[in-house]
Amino acid sequence: MAVRDTAARRYAEAAFEVALRDGTVESWRAELDAAGAIASDERVARMLGNPAVPLETRTEMADSIFGKVVGRPVLNLIGLMLRRSRIDQLPRVAAEFRRLDNARQGITLATATSAAPLSPDEIQAVTGRMEQITGGRVELDVQVDPSLLGGLVVRVGDRLIDGSVRGRLERLRNQLVSGAL
């Protein structure tokens, strides 16, 4: 799998360099996200990735599928990926492009998991606190996991902040078992 991730990263880095050079990073990002979503559809992936279908036919199909959603530069990238039998990597290329753009803008991705849905004010408070901790902008993805019982678990990069009831109970249990209490 590492080789496939490397290929997707190389395509994304090349596309990102072109987008930076041309000043079109935002449109590339939006178009790659749209194309990646389309390519994630199992039927589209199977149709475009089928080596039994002639390359010319697959290219025409890609032009008709993606041509309405993306501009010529992204369509050229898709054509290149088709010719190199890497079209299945398009969603990963879009994700890598997003990561590169977020790094350029100084945005850190964080995931907050709570037992119940958070209100907009709570989301804003958690985002503000994470921005204080990281010292930069934070893009927060909010998820719900009823098994937490209560509280919140936030993952920022490789850092985990566990403020859940389940986590507190687990720490208390470990203290009781070790005799630290």
C-alpha cells in the first residue's frame, strides 16, 4: 500500500505546484474534491479502471463524466492517471492535495468525538481551545460516539486529549488497581 500512497502523493504534489504557480489552488482543490467524490463511486471506478475497455473509450467516458465538473487542467491530470492505470488513486490524490493546501495555510485538522451532538457554540469553544493549544488555525471534524458515555475526545495529529467519562473511569480504575489511590 505504501507504493500506491507514494504515487498519489506525487500526483498531488505535482498538481499543487502547478496550482501554486498559476494561482489557482482554490479551484484545483474544489475540482479535485468533486472529481475524487465521483471516482469514489464503485461503478465509475470499475468502468474507468477496466483494462478490457480500450483506453480511448475510457478517456472519452472520463471526459463526459468529469468534463462538466472540472476544468481542463484537472481533466488533463485525470487523463494522465487513466493512461498510467492510476485512476483508482484519484480520491487519494484529492485528499493529499487538501493536506498540502492545509499545510500551506497553516491549518491543523482535529477530530472531536462526543457522546451526544455538540451545539454550534460548543463546537466554536472546542475549536477556539484547540487553536490556543496548537497556536494556529484548526479545522474541526465533529463525530458522535454514544459509547463514550459523556465528555469529549479530541485528536489533533498524533495527540489525543481524552476528556470522556469513559476515559476518566478507566484512569480511575487503573489508579485503584495500582494502589495509587
